[in-house]
Amino acid sequence: MNKFKMMDLSVKKLFNTVESIHDEMYYLDREAEMQDLNRSTNSKMAWFSFLSLGVCLSVVGLQFWHLKSFFGKKKLI
């Protein structure tokens, strides 16, 4: 009877160890998914920043052109 209790205790310890390993593997898998999502988001934000910079520079160019033509018509330049 004592051997069965010891064996039962050993099985419970092993089961807890296996559960702990399973939880850790699940956590690592979720962490890898989150890292991939983070990299993807960073890449998209970098492209958006370059696009935003391009739009801003285009607006500056259009404003410069418009002001130059405006003051050219007024004969101030």
C-alpha cells in the first residue's frame, strides 16, 4: 500500500512537471507570435512614416511653387 502512495505521489509530481512544461511552451509560442506581430507593425509604421514624409515634402513643394507664382504675378519677385 505504501508503494502505491509513493507511486501516486511520483505520478502527481510528474504530471505537475509536464503541465508546467506545457504552460511554458504555450507561453513561448504566444511570445513568438507577439514578436512577429511587433516586427510587422514596426515595418508598417516605418513605411507609413516615409509616405507621410513624402506627402509633407510634396505639400511644401506645391506651396513654394504657388507662392512663387503668386508673387511673380504681383511683380514682387
